[in-house]
Amino acid sequence: MPDLSFEAVGLRLSRPAFVLGLLISLLTSPARAQGGLESLEITTASGPHAFQVEIANNEASREKGLMYRRFMPADRGMLFEFERDEPVAFWMKNTYIPLDMVFISRDGTVTHVAANAEPLSEAIVPSGGPCIAVLELNGGAAARIGIEPGDKVKAGFFKR
């Protein structure tokens, strides 16, 4: 039988050790622990509000976003993470559920809220200024919990 070992960073691991190490790494990462979701908390005048969010942190995941979905649980969302602070714009093409878009600065401060973006619309929804992240929630969620510019968002991305 051929040698099925893997060499990375100067270490030589047997196939079983490599696979075990990979599994441990995947199972202990925060995103994997909750089925690909990460915790996020928004503190508004009405108090803290917890959500579980999918992370869109590369071009492919940001391009697809929440397209083609017909439903999203009330406590879920998607956090679009960018490499640098700059103005961004979104649209709702191929997105079937109304969404609130919460634009967030590097320190986790809400800078702008675009409420109830129209499903399937190609109208541009601008950030209104530089941001490092955008949180998409079900339409109406921002009003329901009172998200306003100046509110704070806590998530792993903002700790970097």
C-alpha cells in the first residue's frame, strides 16, 4: 500500500492523524458548532437582541447572499463581511423575501438602516457612506426591535 501521509508546515502526519486533526478543527470552530451559523447581538434602546447569522465573507458568498430563498427564520440573518471600509450598494434581484439591510462600521456601530427592501427589485440600495459589514434581516425586524444608527452590533468579525 502506498504511503498516504500528508506534509504541511514541516510536519509529516499519517492519513488517520491528518483526518482526525482536520475533523477536530472543523468541529471546534464557532461557525461549525452551530451548523454554519455564528452568534450576533444587536443592542438597541429596547435592549440586546440575539440572532444566528450566516457569514458571507468572500466574493462568491456575497454575490449569492440570500437569493432564491423563500423563507428565513425570525432569529436568523446574513452578515456580509468586507475587507475594507467603503460605500457599498445592494439589490434584491432573485431575492424573494423582503429584507432589512443594516450597514455597520468597523467598530460595530450601525451607520444606516434600509428597511423592507422590495423582493425581486433591481433598485440599488446604497449604504449611505462607508461600512465594513452589512447585516440582512427579515423585513420589519429592524423596526420591531428598534435598530437605529448608533446602535451596537457584537459579532466575531468586529473583534478583529
